[in-house]
Amino acid sequence: MGLQSLGNVWKDFKQTLKTAAPDLASLDFGFTLNSDGSLLVTPGKSVISTAQKQRLNEILNQSEKLRIGTQEFSKNAFAYAKAHNDFSLGLAKFDENNFKEIIDIGEAIEFYTSSRENKHQHSWFMQLNLNVKTDPTRQKEFNTPTNVENLKILRNDAPKF
């Protein structure tokens, strides 16, 4: 599922929340994906108590469309990062174990619906670039002679501009 489609599901969820839990609907919060596939509330501009966070997590995870859409989005994000890892993302470690520390999907959806200037700071790709950490185990993999040789081949086959 693309982020735009996921944004529509998020919008529907927030509408439903107004009826189901109006006290929570007024809070500013986002969400992300936990390593077990469940959804987690992320802090927005509102101060959210532990009890409110627990209730929001329960309600978030009752939305099968939102949970499945988020899981699908994360798989696409992992595939993108893996395909571009050696060149644009360096030696990044980005997987289901650290997704929640890197991407706030609520913020990423806000990127697509906002008219604010500098909104790019909250896109999922910008969050990835700002929050991803270097994976020291990949350093050995990246510096192997095979990968260096592949880089030479790629440079030789690159179009001349």
C-alpha cells in the first residue's frame, strides 16, 4: 500500500476515533510499526499520558486496514532501502527491528497532506535519512573485494554525461 492510500485509511481512522473516543481524538499523535507487526502511538504536539497511550494503541490495532496497510508500507520501505543501500544510504541498518525508531508514519502522512513550507523534513524518506544508523556488520560486507569490483563495473557501464 502506498502512503497516499494509507493516508486515506488514517483519515478514516481519525474520523472513527471522534465517535469512539472523543477525548483521544483531540490529541495530536502519530503512529509507527512495532517489530511484532503491531501499531504504536508516537508523540505529536500533545502530551499523552500512559493510560491514553495504552488506549490509543489498543484502538489503533483494532483497525485491521491500518495495521495491514502499515505492514505493507514497511515492506515497501525496506525493499527500497535495500535496493539503494550501498549508494544513497551508505551502510544503513533498516529493518522490522528498528522501524519504530526511524519512521513515524503519522508524520509521513502529514507530509502528503500539509501545505506548510519545509514539510519535506517529515517525509518517510527524510526520516529514514536522518534517523538511520550505520550497521557496523555491513562495513566488512561493503569493503570486500567483490563489492569493490562490482563498483568498478558499475562505473564503467555508467552513461557518459
